[in-house]
Amino acid sequence: MSFFSRDGDALEVRFQREVLRIEPWGVDSVRVRAAREAIPAHDVGALDVPPPARADVRIEGGRLVNGEVTVTVDIPEDDGFPFPIVRFSRTSTGEELLSEDREHFWWPGARVFYGNRSGAGEVHQQFKAYPGERLYGMGQRTHGRLDHKGLALDLIQRNAEVNIPFVLSNRGYGFLWNNPAVGRVEFADNCTRWTATQARAIDYFFTVGSPAEILSHYADATGHAPRLPEWASGFWQCKLRYRDQEELLEVAREHRRRGLPLSVIVADFFHWTAMGDYRFDPAEYPDVDAMMKELDELGVKLMVSIWPTISPLSENFETMRDNGMLLGADQGVEFFGTTRDKGMPAESAITFSDPSNPATRAFVWDVVKRNYYDKGVRVWWLDACEPEIRPAHPGNLVLHAGPGAETINIYPRDTARMFYEGMQSTDDPDTVLLCRSAWAGQQKYSAAVWSGDIPATWESLRQQVRAGLSIAIAGIPWWTTDIGGFHGGDARDEEFRELVVRWFQYGVFCPLFRLHGNREPRMATGWEMTGGPNEVWAFGDEAYEIIKSAMFMRERLRPYLHEQLDRAASDGLPAMRPLFVDYPSDAAAWDVEDQFLFGPDVLVAPVLAAGARSRSVYLPAGTRWTHVWSGRTYEGGSVVEADAPLDQIPVYLREGASVPVAAG
């Protein structure tokens, strides 16, 4: 009796109580699922519909070939209990790219199910480790490294830790752990092991190619970002909280008086009457129509902060509770945090909406449309969308999509989906959804991600360079940081002013260009808080002139940036990317973590240390590079020591490129 069978274009392996299914999932790509007894009929992962594969899919025994990916399943009987082992290779060369590896030579195997009678349980998926392998992506992390090899990473959403479990290997493959359960991955020297604490199946996507081809295949599988709206590439202004309509408008007017560019200004948290009301507080915003009219005349969009938190004082609380639109709990009271909301003398319990429920998405958008969209708001800040529950125990949560332990990582994705679907139902659907967290495929919902509530330090700036490149590899082409960091920083402090200048120079080359932060003097958390000054003119005359120059550099670069983001929409290639994406055959390019390409033509080397007025820069091999400020040209494949006075950072143009970085 054969353990192998063909089901359409899929290879199925049934051995003992396990079923293993391998099927084409786009060009040079496959999806692999395994479960006890039967593959679940429903999942909430990122792989909705298989993209077109090659026409010549071949299945022979335990072997499936889809273009350049060959998957072979063997059941060796030479040691331990027999167990099916899956191996991936490049079709044209036969080179092994990745292979499963047993956890133990006797028992268990490479796929492990510690189930229970509910049909769910802990699952493991183990692969070989390879000497010299480098692994990139995994969303956005704060450990300050670009290569994740040797690290163990939690698979859970946290403020500033964005869990997108997609990894790109220098061996020539990409891998998505298509499981939104809480878990862990270990990129160890002896194995790579993915773990979900509670799941019903193993499910992953595997693709083969160059880095650019891998990113394209991954976008095909999980969804392409739309085109970035033209206005969104300009400057976004925010401080912790503008307290009222007049304060916000006066900042926009000052930009106009100074002749400074401004595309978006932000009404941050506590602009509402109560968390979950989804409307402006009329005591602070007495004439929203007039405010929106003036901003429109100034050419400025208003972004409003929308939190998933619902106060029991909200006028929508009872409707949402009684109709199952809030997160549930297996045990205890169904409140998952505290805050001191508008007018409260002390903190009070809060709960969260459940965006995985279609009824929630429809209800919340209906309220938001009446109170914001119909007033002219088109840009949405989906803050704290991890969700930021306290205590952080997702295993106690209940979602419409399933138990929290199995599904919680899709919460930010479905929050973005709620606003994307709502906007698509209107006559003016173009938007940007600024999210603090994300999961695989969120890019297709007009989602941008910012790097969370990070400290205002040089170390944090260094971490941002790696974080932005990592999340770009993980499929999110729209990304930004709080320029200057979020926590702290005094606009009167000369040392902080230097940090802000260097952060602005870096921010010019980020997909979104945005100033935000809770500056000194700070206040206790609550609805009265506002934060210290955080406008570009607040950092002193010297810093202001440099920042102003950076702002106009960004204006010159906007057409070029849109060309690159259009390619992100069509091909999945992010504008901001590591050097190895364009130069995979240059071994040294895989080592560089503190530089990046801004499209194919611009190489950026941010200044990341206090007092630095020069830095070393690696120029990739295969072309020549011209220093923007001096005009001097260098051969690729070399390291140069670049001048970096306070008003400049090292920027180089690829030979033959004409990009207006410098004025003139």
C-alpha cells in the first residue's frame, strides 16, 4: 500500500494518524500543511487563495515539482520509528535548500503534535541548521540585528515588536510560518524550530529564488500593497497630543507662514469624548467642519487616532457587548486593561473590540464614517492594535476567529481590514492606515507600520535601521518611525537636538516621513497630557535650518519614491531594502546592517553615533557610485570613509542614475 497519493495538483502523504498535504502556491512556491487525521477545513492565516503556479506541476510518488522548487518526501526506516521527512531543493541544480530534521533520532519526528481532545495542542516544526546561513525578515524587532541567525524570537505582538513570521535565507528560499498562534522560533546552531503553543495544524509557505524573486512570490501569496496616495509621501507632523482644535490649526498655519511643507497633521489620543465613542470631543473641537475646511485650504490631511479600547462609559459599549463585538475571556471579568479616560479622576477598566468579527467591522466603520469620514477625515492611526492587553495573557482571550492562543496574532491585520473595507465602500477609498503592529498580508489593506513607542536615544536610532529593513523583507513596504524617538527628549537640549537632526536625515529616506514624540516636560498618563514642544522650529536655529533643508530634500525625492513604491505594489519589492536584495552575488552586501538602498539608485548610510562627523560606507560591487555632496565617484566593492558634517549624511548614487537628492 502506498502512503502517497495525488489530489488534483497536491501531493498527499498519509502515514499512521498524520496527513501531510503539499500543493503549488504560486510560481516556484508551495504550501505545506500537516495535521492529525485531517487538514482543518478553515484557517485564519495569510494564505487565502493560491496564486497561479506553473503549468508543468509534476507529481511522482513522494515528489512534487513546481518550477524551481522540488519537494521530496521520504519515509526512512534506518533509525528510530519511521517518520516522513520533507526536503526542499532547487529543481535546476538539485541543491538542498532546506530539509526537515527529527527532534530525536528515535522519537519524535520533525513534526510534533501534543494535542488534546479539543483538536488543538502544542505543535513543533523542526528543520536542519546550515553553517553560514543568514536569516532576514521576521517583522520588526528591537534586538538591533538584521540577521536573526542564533536568536530565539517570541511569536506574539507587542509594542515595538511586530510579529510577521516570514524569513528570507541567503540559501535562496523564503519561508512563512502561516500560523497566527502564540509561539516561538529558534534559529539555533543545531536546528531551526517553529513552535505554536496551541494550534490545529502545521501550515507554512515555501518559495525559491533570488531575494527580489522571493519577495515577489511572497507578495503574490499574501497580497500586494496598493499604490501609496500622492499626499502620503510628504511630511507628517505630530506631538504627543494637541489639546484642541485651535492648537492643532495654529501649527498647520505656522508651517504655511514659514513656507514649510506639510501633508498630514495628527489629532492623537484623547481627542474623543470617551474611548469607543469614535467622535471628537466638542469641548475641544467645537467646529470640526471649519477645521477641516481650513486644513483642506492649507493642503493638509488630518489623521485621527483610533484605539481598539472600549470604555464602559462609551455610548457604544452596551451595543458592542450585547452583540458579541468585544473580546471575550475564558475566565474572569471581560476587561483587559485600565486607563484614565476623559474626565475620570482615576484609572478605570477597559475592554477591546474584536475586529475578527465581521459584525464588529461593519458596526465600528458605520460609527467612524458618520463621525469622522463624513467630516472629511481620510487618514487613520490604528494605535495599540497588538492589542495592548494587561495582563498580557492571550490564552485567556476569546475571539470570533477562535481561541486567543490560536488566533491573537491576526488582531492587527483584522483591525486594518476593518478600516480598509470601510474605505473601499466609499467614493474616496485611498488611505493610509498607520498601525503599531502587523501580521502577514496586512500590506494589502493599505497598512503602514511605525516602530512603536521607542526611546529617544542613539541606540534606538541604530535599532530602527535594522527594524525598518527587517519589516520590509517581511512584506510591509510602508514604514516609518517617530523621528527623535517617542519616550523623552528635550527640545532645549543640544545633545537631543543633534539626535533629532540625524534622525530627520534618516527619516527623509524612510517610506513615510513623520515627526512624533512625548517630549519633556512630560506628564502622567491620562487625558490631560500633552507633551513638550515637538515642532521643527522648537529645536533651535541651527537644527531648524538643517531640518528645513532635509524637508525640502524629501520634497525633491517624492516623485522618485513613488516610482519605487509603485514597484512595491506591482512586484513586492520595497523601496527601502538591504543591499543584498539588489546585489545578492556580492558576499559583503549580506554583511551590511547599517546602510540601505532607497530604490535601486540611492545608497544611504545614516549617521548613528553622537558627535560623529564621518563614517565608513560599503559600496556594493558591480557598479560605480557617486557621492552626492562632493561629486566624487568610487568603484563598487570598496569601503570608503565618508565625511558627514552635521548638515549631511553620506548618500551615493548608482552610476548612470539621476535622482535629485541635492538641491540645484
